[in-house]
Amino acid sequence: MPNILDTLNFQDPLTVTVLAIVAFAWAYLTWVLLGIVFAKRAMDDRADVDSMEKNRVAALRENNGTYRLFEPLVNELALWNENLMGPRQTAQIENELAVARSRSPWKPAEYYAVKQTESLLLAIAIFVVLALLLPIVLAALIACVVAAVNLMLAIVAVPQVASSRRAQFKRRLPHAVDIMSLLLEAGANFDDAIKVVAREDPDSALGEEFARVKQQLDLNRTQSEALVAMKDRIQDDDTSDLIRAICKGIELGTPMSAILKTQSDQIRLKRSQWGEKAAKEAEVQMTGPNLLIMLACVIVIMGPILLPILYGGGLDF
């Protein structure tokens, strides 16, 4: 009786595509069985020991479909990523994810693992489609390149979003400090001032950061601890100076409204000085292009005069 492998034509793109789909389906079912039967059961068994971790994983399953369907694979890749990432890089990426307004409570290794899984799925899908039209090697090469580009874009997107939101926070900070100063002068306490700033524009970067400060205050963290945590997330000199002044005022009992008003003026002064410096630097950088434009204008003006002299032997009046 002939072996079924002998009847398959591995040179046929359709046959290879079907085999790839079968192999992927088998691997997927294996991971699902392992994950559902063992991984999730283990998580549920230790719920009373680490309920916060259970809630975090439940939030990941709810908010991210890739994690929900491929949790075993994501967990394995996350362990591999943890071995490659150092503590400093892990803390930096975790900070970027927090500033970038990630809906899910990702650990850095898990976030990278999800993006790696999505890139792998994208590569398989592209290979299955292109294998019907192109040679197998070329289809595999294109699929790998597209998956690598997708993974790089997903990784680079987090720092870019975080940087953009930090800039948005910095632009609105003086206005928020003025509001807090006015509220304190009107008799409100510092916690209420933070709550008002967070409620004024809840969808902005500044509103979300102050909402996190208010949330930490509700969890019985001190004002200094909550503000220092925000300083570590934003990583901006003006914000650092402001929070250091506030923490010093809390320690010494200095009136907070005076501190906030002084800091607001200093932030605006620094911003004005930065604008003047940027304008002078732009003026220097525009010198070269301006010279080229002037040269082009001279050529346009003198061209009708010089061309007859060069090619006609003189001017025709």
C-alpha cells in the first residue's frame, strides 16, 4: 500500500499551501489545548495568592484578541523576551507604554510577544496567498520581510506616541498650574485641585496623568510619591522642577499657591527663551538655502543678458 507522502507533489504551490495551513492549524490547536487546560488552570489555582495578577491577565484577555487566542504562544515568547531584556530596558518600555495610553496592563515582554505573534500570523497569511502566485522561496522571503517591517513599526510606534503625548502634556502644563494656583487661593486643598485639572480635559495627556495621580492618592499614597511617579513617567525638566518645588513646599509647609504661581511663571519664561533660541538657530540654518535662492534669482535675471553674449556673440538692440 503506497505511503500518503509518496502521493504528494511538493513542487505544487497548492499542495505546499495546503500543508502549511494544516501544519499551522495543528500547531494552533496544540497551543490552545496546552493553554486552556494547563496555563489558565494554573493561573486560576493561584488566584487567592496573587489576585492582582489574575485580574491583569483577565484584562489582557478581554482587551486583546491576539493574547486571548494565542496566550500559550505569547507566554512562551514573553519568557524568551524577558531573558533578552535587561531591567533598565524593561523599566523604560514599561514607562513608554504607560505614557502612550495603553488600554491593557502590559508587561514589556508580553507586549513584544503579542507583536511578534501578530507578525508571525501576518507572515503566514501572506505566504499562503503569495504561494499560489509566486515561487515558494520568493513568497517566503516577501512574507518574512513584511512581518519584520510590521514588527519594527509596532515597536517604534510606542516611543513615538509616548513622545507626542509628553509634548502635549508639556504644552498644557502652565495652564494647569495656573488653575491649581487659583483654586488653592480660593480655599481648595491640593487634592481637590488635582481632581479638577484631571476632570477638565480627561482625554488629554495632562488630564490622564493627573487622573493617575488622583488615583494613587485615593490608594493612600502620599502626595510626594504620586507626583514623583508622574515625574518619572513624563521625564521632562520643567515637570521635574515643578514637582521638586511642590515636594519641597509640602515638606516645609510653604503655601502651595505661591509655589505654583512662581513655577508657572518660570515655565513660561523658559518656553519663551526656548522659542527665541529656536528662532535664532532657524535663522542660521536658513542662510544656506537663502544663498541658493538668491543665486537662482540672479541667474534668472541675468540669463537673458548673458546667453546672447555667450552664444550669439553680442547683444541685439
